[in-house]
Amino acid sequence: MRENLTYHAAEISKAQRAAQKGQQACVLWFTGLSGAGKSTISNMVEAELFRQGHHSYLLDGDNVRLGLNADLSFSDSDRKENIRRVGEVAKLMSDAGLIVLSAFISPFASERQMVRDRFEQGEFIEIHIDTPLSECEKRDPKGLYRKARAGLIKNFTGIDSSYEPPVNPEVYLDGSQFTAEQCAQKVVEYLTINGWLKPKPLRAVK
């Protein structure tokens, strides 16, 4: 089937769409164990981007599985497909000139690399929220670790399924040493220092 498909190039480029918004398109890929703080921190980052007048969208693991990926289980093969689909959605949103925030456990290095390879050099910003398993279990905001320990949830990352931490992420956040607010600020600082957020032009006073 794919041999009958031809990519349709749009008249407006990604760079033009992003320039219109006063930013550069990229994807912020938050990875870490369940309970590490991915959703909390990514929400704070997006709130600050919004406050600064930037255009973004947050893809959250649970939200995506409630809709687009509702047909997928938590087997290794379905987890790979889950991340593949999310990567493709993030790619489309990035092409629209948006800053895309993606908060997924995404436990396997090969899957994160698969998504990274879909983006231009530098556009995929991997953010590792490194919170120890013991701390994540202590937080257990959704009660998932208790269920996993009781055998009620199978293939749960950190319990009976492995997590492969990033070796060289663009942003490393120690989730046990810094607050969520501090972690979010570090992400925004990274984007600012590295030129992803361009200052908004001042309007002329009439």
C-alpha cells in the first residue's frame, strides 16, 4: 500500500508556522517512572509557556490511552505501538509550529530513539525526570504500585517490567532533590538559553 502513497508538501513550511508564533517548533519528551512527576512538571512548563505567549500542546499518557490509543494494552508490543503513534502525533503538531510536550513513561531506549529519529537535529528534547522507585512508590498518586505489588496489574514499569533510563538526555531532572516548580523552571531555562523561545516583538505605541 505504501508504494501508492506520495508525500504532499504544503505551501507553508514548519519554520514559517513557528515564526508566526514567535518560537521554534520542538518536542519536549518527558520520561520517567510512574509517579516521577512527568504530568505535574510538564503541566507547569506548559502553563509558563502559555503565560509567556507561546503556543504549545501537552500530550499526556493517560489522556492518549483514553482516546487515540484506547485499543492498546500494556504488553511490550503495544507499548511500542503506543509510543510510535504518539511520536507521529507529536511530529504533526511540531509541523504546525507548536512546542509539543509529551509526558510518557516510554521505558525503552529504542522506542525513544525511534521517535527522536522522526525529528530534525535538535528538535527532540529528551527530559529525564529521575525519581527513585522507592519515592515513586511512596507517592503512588493513582494507587498503581499497590495494585502492581498485589499482582493486579501486569507489566508495570519498575515492578515486573524494566525501565531503561536515558544515557545522555538534553535535560536531567533529579525528582528527589528538586521540587516540581524547580524542575519546571529548569526546563523553561533550557528552552530560553538554547533559543527555542524567541522574545515577542513589542507593539508600536500609536
